[in-house]
Amino acid sequence: MLKQRLAMPVLWRHIMKEYLKNLSISLFGIVSLLLTTRLEEIARFMSLGASVCKIVLFALLQIPYILQIALPLSSLLAGFMVFSQMSSSGELTAMRAAGYSLKSMLYPIGFISCLFGALLMGVVFNLSARSHFKVKKLEFDVREQEPLAFVQNSHFFAKHGVALELKGSLKTTKMAHDLILCLPATAEDRLTLIMMKEALVEPQLLVGKNFTLLSSKAPTQNDIFGSLLVENAKEKRTPTSCVHELAAGRTWKPLPEYFPLAVVRAGTLVFKRQIAAAEYQGNSTKKLTKLLAKFSGEPYRRLSLSLAVFTLCLLGSVSAVQVGRSSRSFMRIALPLAGFILFIALYLAGKNLDETPLLSILCFLMPHPILLLATRALKFRIEGGTAL
């Protein structure tokens, strides 16, 4: 018994060291993979005319948000790899022969996964909220510096029905030649055509030389064909500030995942008071009720992801234990994979049901007792000499 107590810190250090090594490798690979899902946003930011340093900063600011999903999955893979390596090398057999139970060998990996779950809850979510704010600020700063660069973006064409042809660039201090811009007019089936021989973008002005504007006028009762307006100018100056609102694209929505937990809790209290005041005045509370529902479920969403670091790690660790000489590798992989699919399916269901708080909270919390019960049942089978 004394030897076991002296050896236990060594066992803890060994398992925790292997867990950290495998977690780092898994986390790097998963973050790199999930970062490719943000390529569309990064490409849209690049089209605004940002510098290389700002593009790199924009990409790095996506990582805290990706960590929310990457950390639970990495913990699952790390736990599986640690116990798979120890099982295949005979370390687990030697430890069990020395009198250590499987439960005692799960303590160190459970302890460190709890620490990473607490780190996710207390640090990563708040860091993600701050990084989202910095991303939006960085976007608007770039748009202020390059107010017309967005016009050359294909996403702008698709959204606003704009056609543009030019030689050169519309970035600040750059010159564009033979510019032809076709815009949909206010009236239906009407277009406005703008042509410039040269266009220079200054910090506050767009200077067009040899400017021509063609626009149509809606038909009247006396003139069924309508009319065509043609305007020519040797030089035309237009302030670029008028396009800042158009360049902003989608308006920013105050989703609860974009705020620190303290702000989410404060927002919940504010919405409750606003709903009570609106009901007292007889006003509609539909919009406020939806916002309250989303803010009410947000702490449980974060709690679910934090708990997943621990529960998925335990499931992966126990699933990796080999009993006997037959590894049955497919079944060992199938169980943690099924556990992760169950977790992510209920997590997505909870996000989609964010307007009904009770169902949303139930979906967020339901997978964890299921995963723990499955882990417990599998541990008993292994300790009894049988496995999947």
C-alpha cells in the first residue's frame, strides 16, 4: 500500500504528460481544420483592401471562437490516444497487476480534463467575446480606410445586383481607368449606368474625370416610353462617407454568445425588467421575449461545452482500454464517435431551439448523464474482464 501511494504521483505525472502532449497535437490539427470553415469571412475581409498584417490578425482572432468546439473534441481524442497507447504497450496490464484499479488510473486524466473545462468556461468564452468585438472593430476600421474597396468584391455584386468593369484599383491613392458601373435604379426594370475615364480615390473623396451618367425616368401618363437622362462632366467629386453604411453590409446583431458571461447575466435581468414594464404599459413583448430566451439559455450552452471536455475525455479513455488479445479496434472507435455525434446533435438542437429556453437547456444538458452512464457501464464490463 505504501509503494502504491508513493508511485501514484508518478502515475499522475505520466498520464497527465501524455494527455497534454496528445491534446496539443489534436488541438492544433482540429483548429487548423476548423479554421478553413472561416475562409469565406477571411476572403471577404481581404476584399476590403486590408493589409497583410491585418488579415493575419483577423484570422488569428477567429481561433478563440473555434476553440469552443475544438477543445471538447480534442479532449476526446487525447483521452482515447493516451489509454490506447498505454493499453497496446502493456502499461495498463502492468498497473492492474500491481493492484491499481481502472478507476484510480482515470483520476489524473479526469482531473486535468476538469481543469481544461473550467478554463474553457472561465477564460475561452470571455476571450471569444472580446475577439469578436475586435474582429468587428477591425472590419469597420478597414472600411473607413478603404471605403470603396468593397465594390470590387463579388459578394457585393451578388447581394446588390451591381456590375462593375474597370482597369486598376479603387483603393485609396490608387487610380482606376475606364470604369463602367451599372446599378439597379429605384424603379423596377430600370438601370443607372456610370462611366468614368479615370477614377482616383482620395481619403475623403472619389474624384472622377470625364464622367458620364445615364439614368432612366419612369414613364408617365403622357409619355408611355419614359425618358433618358444623360449627364456629362469633366470632373466629379463625391464624398466617400456616403458609402460607409452600404459597405458595412449586414447589421451587427447582439447575440448572447458575443458577450462575456457577466454581461449575459446582466442582460437577462434587464430584459426581464423591460418585459415587465412593457406588459404593465400594454405594449408588445414578443421581441423582448425572444431575446430573453436566447440570453437565458446561453450560460447552459457554455456549461454544456465545458462539461463535454470532461465527459467526452472519460468516454474516450475507457473505450480505448483493450481487454484480452483481441483489440476490436472498430468497436473501440465506434463508441466515442457515437458519443460525440450524440453530443453535437443535441448541442445543435439546443442552439436551434434557443427561443424555447426549457427545451434548449434540456438539449444542452441531456448528453452528459448519458455519456457518464455509458462510461460507467463500459468500465464495469472491462473490470469484469469483458468489453465491446
